[in-house]
Amino acid sequence: MAIKHIAIRNGRLIDPRAGTDNRADLFLAEGRIVGVGQAPAGFAAEDTLDASGLVVCPGLVDLAARLREPGFEYKATLPTEMAAAVAGGVTSICCPPDTDPPLDEPGLVTMLRQRAKAHDLARLYPLGALTVGLKGREITEMAQLREAGCVAFSQGDVPIADLQVLYRAMQYAATFGFALRLRPEEASLVNDGVAHDGEYAARLGLTGIPVVAETIAIAQIVQLMRATGCRVHLARLSSGEGVALVREAKRQGLPLTCDVGINHIHLADVDIGYFNSQYRFDPPLRSVRDRDALAAGLADGTIDAICSDHSPVDDDGKLVPFAEAERGATGLELLLPLTLSWAGRAGVALPQALAKVTAVPASYLGFEAGLAVGNRADLTLFDPEAVWRVTPETLRSQGKNTPFLGYELKGRVRHTLVKGKRVFDASPA
């Protein structure tokens, strides 16, 4: 069936890439934007969306969402998580390589992309494994993985202990113009840590993970970037000191970018309360001062993007003592309202806030996310004033665990379009 010509009328169009915010109509055809404000000659709408009271923006782009396939289908599946993505306004998803088996062979990448395409919901951008089996010993065939569709290369949450291997991997990546996506963590300083190494963990008797585990890794990566010229994106910063190191590296002109998980700009170690396993994350929630430094770094541009850090966990993974609990939470459907909450608290204008989850991450995946004629018609229409309560019933993800259960959040997706096709329409209130 041919893609419809769609007219979106009376919406508040926010284009973070252009920095514009105005009311106008939008016209779509053949999966692209073909008119802004005025329809092109001969345009005949086959479908019309009334966007009165809604913000119309590019579809959200999530740089870190685990879909749990292959290997962890008991936690979540592609159909459930793709449905959760579009319900949250997320139209493009970047998934880490730490599946089972890891995404270290072209055939696995091709299979995953074909399965995602068959569901015809959000677009999928896989990260290739940096080392074979994510074991940190042998570099993968990055060129072949790139041909199979990998947009960058990563170790997921598995650090490389041998700096010689990382050095060679960065040399190889720089030679071919590939980017690496690394989560900075020095494994020898983590050991069996489960929480931020601070006063709160000490009081609870939890083994701590010090901030220096992150900062030492950042310092090493920065030095290797100087030696190799490799482009690096640091995933999910957790500390104020880490933000400061990134700020200095950027000031010196290094090709370094970074993101932060949405949970870490709202929560801190004190929120763990009495061993609440919903707050078990990797990296751990750090001090209130770190949380505030992350939020400030996001506002001043040191931190480039926000990710959901979507990691669906079943009840068996959370209904255990804190130290034994599985790390992670569902996040795809919370990315938009929590971004809006941060923006309101920080006094950041909506176009600038939405850029952190649209235009900026899209540029790292190799495409433009905007509302100009010719841009892809991946769009999110949301009501910025709608208030809803986070409950297991309101979440479409198979993973129902999140520290925000019971919270009332503002900002609700009403429609999501991918390739000019309506892939999500909210039920009437």
C-alpha cells in the first residue's frame, strides 16, 4: 500500500536543528516532508492530523536502548520494545552490542536489522562489538560490521582491561573513519561495587564504586585519542568530575562527544532509600552534587545528548536484595517527559531541550532530524501539558520496572510517524 500524503494542521512546529518554534502546517509525502506552512502544488491530502495544542517535532533519537534480542527474550522482545519506542515518540534506536551472542559478526547484525525492519516501527541502528565476544582481547572485523549496518563500535558495559587492545582498536577505527562509543570505567576500581562510593553507601553497608573509576578511564581515553586521532563518544557519564574532564578535552579541540542517561539527571544515591533495587544502575547513581553537575553540563552544552538507557528488567531481576539486583530500568516511554522535566527545572527553552534527544543524536547516527523540506518524515506529536501517571499498565515495554513508578509526569505522545506512516496513535483520553 502506498504511503499516504498527510497534512498535519494547526501544530506548534519545533525544529531543534534550525532553532525555530512557530505555528504552521506540515505536509508529508513519500516518507519525506514536502511542505512547511504551505502545501506544494498539486498536493492532495489523503489523511489529516489535527495538531491543535500539540508540539510537532522530529522523532526522538535514543542513543542507548537495549531491546534484549538476541538472547534475553525472557526480559523483552523486539515487538514489545519497538512498540514501546514509538509510544514514547522514539523513531530511531541505537542498540548496544552486548546481546547473546554479542553483535561481533556481520550475519548477526544483518539478522537483527531484518527482524527490526519486519516490524516496521522504529528504525534500528546497531552498534558493533569492538572486540570478539566483547572479551577485550581480539579486535573484530570492523569494516565488515560497518558494511552490515553498524553505525559505530562499542564494548557495551564491558570495559577493555588491556589498553594495548584499546589503542590498536582506536588506531584501526581512526584509519577508516569509524567512531567508537565507550562507557568510561576502570574495571579494576569497580570490582564488586554496587553503588556510588560515598557516605550513603557506607551507611547502608553497600560496596562502593568510586568516581575515580570513571575519571581515570576518561583520562586514558583522551590520551589515546591524542595519539590516534580517533573519534570517541563517551556513553552515560555519571559524575561532575567526568563532566569537567570532557569540558577541558572539548576546549582543546578533541573530537569528543558524550551523553548522559535520563535517570542520572533526576536521581541520586540518596534516592536508594532503604535498599530499593529500582535504583540499581550501571553506572551507579552518584551524589546530589554529581547529579546537579550532570544537569548543568547538559544545559551548558558540555554534555551533547540524553539517552533513555532503556534496559528492561523482569521482576525476578529486581525482587532480590539490592546488591544482587539486576541493573537497569525501562526508559523508552519516559525519555520525552523526563527531558521536558529537566528543561523546565533548568530553564532551558524547548527547542534546545529537544535538540538533546533529536537533532544532536541524529547527527551521530549520520542523518538530519529536522522539519525542513526534504527531511525524513519521522515525527513526534505530543501534548506538553498532558499529565499522566507511570504505572505498569501505562507502559508498553515488557519491562515494567523503573524508579519512576507512581510518578506523575507532564508530556504525553499523541502520534508518532515513521517514514511518513502513522505507527502510533494514542487512545482518546
